[in-house]
Amino acid sequence: MNWLLEFERFFKHKERALSAVLDLHWARESWLRTELFLHFHDRYSGFRVNSYAGRQHFDLVCPDPALVAKLNLFGTGSQRRVVTGGKLDCEQVLAHPIGSEDRVLVGGWGLMRDYFKLLRVPKELTDASKVLILVADVKESNDDLTRVLRAIRFEAKETREVPLCRGLVRMWQIS
């Protein structure tokens, strides 16, 4: 079972609706989580959103086939600090792929924090697919945040990108 392929199919199917809600600020992530739940819960028993696995909170969880995922949705109004949690200049993280050996200072939230969280899942989740999903509004194609979101690289087993009419989905299967 390839979760990245499943998510790629989902995002292609929802492209039009997702592009329409990217401007909804606080509602867009709730809408996306609801759509993910409605799409996957009948297919995979136990698929959950905003749930716990191994005493840690994840945005998406499924026991079989095993999945833990973190979801980041950045749109109109997002700032560059969403990448690092405000603790590090984004330029410092673009020099090379970010991996498990990196010792960077990240804040308590943000895209990089979610990546490191997936690298360090509890023992009982080591066999689960660990997926980091980034959904970004890239209509402002030359702004700093868009440039960073297009360029950031993480060490991963597999990566996929789904271009949207006014957005971009990037996914990394960490293991």
C-alpha cells in the first residue's frame, strides 16, 4: 500500500474545491481534514483525523495500513516563519536537504518541527508510513514564502508533488 499515491489521487480529485478554499484562512485546514476523513474512512477502517497514536498527536492516523501523517496548509496570509516555527531564517534551511542528522533549532510548531516529529515516532509506530504533507497557495509565485515552499527539501524514502491550478501539494514519505 502506497499512501503517497493514495494522497496524490485524493488531491487531484479535490483540486478544484481545494483551490477555491485556499483563501479561507482558518477554515481551510478544517475543511481539508474533513474531506480527507470523508474520502478515506470508508476505505480504511480506523482512519482518523486529529488523533493520537503512540501517545503523540498526528493530523492523520490509520491503523491498517499503518499511517501517521502531519498536514501543513499554507495560504494567503501565511508568513515564512510557518516553515521553521519562527526560530530560524528560512534561507539557512534551503542550502541542503534536511535530514535526521541535522541539528537545527526549530520552534514548537511549523513544517520543520512536523518533519522532526515524524522522524522520532514512538517505537510502536516504527512500521507505520510516516508522511509529511504540505499544501500551499502559490498564486503569489514570486513571494518569499512561495519560493521557500517550492525549494525546501527533506530526506525521504519517496516524494511526490501535485500541481494545482493555484496551489501546490508536496508530500514526503519519511519511512
